[in-house]
Amino acid sequence: MKKMEGFREQRLFVLPEYMQRELAGTELTRQLFVSDIGFFPHAKHHYRERTEGADAHIFIYCIDGHGIVEINDGEPLSIGPGSLVAIPAGMPHRYWASEQEPWSIYWFHLKGEHARELTRLYGLDEHKTISLPHSIVADFVSSIEQSLAIISDRPYSIHSHVYVSQTMRWILSGVGQELLHASQDHKRDQYLEKAMRYMNEHVGTTVRLPELARSAGISTQHLIHLFNKETGFSPIDYFLRMKMQHAASMLDLTNLTVREIAVSVGLADPYYFSRIFKKLMGYSPTEYRKIPKG
């Protein structure tokens, strides 16, 4: 079954064409304005298909249930709670609610040159599902609710549309900034993971900072900054602690001598090794080995 219109307790507003023309010619709204906005709760059998695309950028945010979005005959995008998807203007598409768990969605259509530029700037036009960070969900939904209420109550007030236009700029910019930070955090984690993996693979050797930075794909200065921020230690200090952890494991699990263990973690001088081990672990290697474990 396909249902084109009408869901219990739905709310929506579609701006008349003449009002859209007025906003498109008004200095404070012509670059970005809302032409359609609404909320469909538990939209069973909801279905839309536009083979020629729409004349606006369409944004769909799911708060409950599930649905599917297909853009330009691409791979179907599964939409669930917390998911946002943007459909660029002019792009053929179709979307529908799950039969078993029909979605509840907020949606809005944006027109104007800045609508396109903002979606492009923040990568919202890449035909993918976007999971909104929890930190902005409440403000995101509240802003859409407020915009829907203002437009519904005062649809022909230019002041209302200017306000909503600025709200939509804030919404898109806020989403974009959070996604940018999330992407940066992901890259930071990847850099650290690469560096730590390299340390682990070379725990029996001496690793220099430039070598470690190259393994992670970043500059030495950036590597030092990341390690200090995330671990509280410089890369070399962290590497030394990693060596001592490996040494502690060998003291517990093998019968190797202290000298043999020192060599295995890249420290040829057993006296230096013992001094560093006691400083970091609180016991000499011999004392540590005697401590009952488990």
C-alpha cells in the first residue's frame, strides 16, 4: 500500500506559490527560505516519488520507526531514529515508511542559492544517512518545531519568514559544525590508533619520533599534541610505558631472566631497564614477579 497524504495528528504547511515568489525576491530571504515544512507521526504507508526531482532541497529527520530513501537510483538508505537525510534539488528520488515500523519524521524543503551552498559546504548532499550527534538533537528538533509553529501561525508575515530563514541557517550550520568535529575526532582516533599499533609492533626496538609520525601520517608536532591531549604523555613516554607493560606480562607469564626481558623490549642495559621499571610500575622486576596475581 502507498499513502500519499494524510496521517493522524500530522502537521504541515506548504507556502503558496505567490508567497514563494515574494520571498524569492526579498533581500533577506531570497537566498534561503522554507517552502514546505511538517511533521508526520507514525506515517504508515507513507510514500513519495519524484522522478524529476523537486525544485527544493528536501531534508528528512526521523525520530522514530524506520524508512527507506533512494536518491538518483542509488543504494537504498536505511533511515532510523536519529537519522537525517538531505535530497538535493533536481535529484530523482523516492522514499517510504517501513511496513513493520513506520517512521515518524520532521521534514522541510529549502529554496535559494544558500540552501544549495550550505548543503554542499557541509557535505549534506552526498547521498548518505547522517546520524545527528546527541548533543544537538534537542535543539535541532526544537528549532524545527518552532519554525513550523511560526510559519503556521503567521504564514504571510515577512518578519516570520526572515526569522525562520535565519533559524534554518543556524540549523544547517550547527549540524555541519558537529559533523565536522565528529570527522576530526574520527581522524584523530585513526592517527592515534596507527601510532599505537606501530609502537606495539616495534616494542622490541627503538622508535624515533619522526619515524612514528610517518607511520601515523601526520607531522611530529601534531603527533605530540594528540598524545599529550589524549593520554597525558608524550609519544616517547607512552612508548616507554608500553614497553614496561609488555615486560610486566613477560615477568608474569614466562621464565625469562630480567636481562632477557630487557632486551626483548629494546633496552639492552638491564640496570637501566630495572630503574625505569621500578619508577613506572612501583616495584623492581624481581619484586614484581614475586607478587601473587589473579
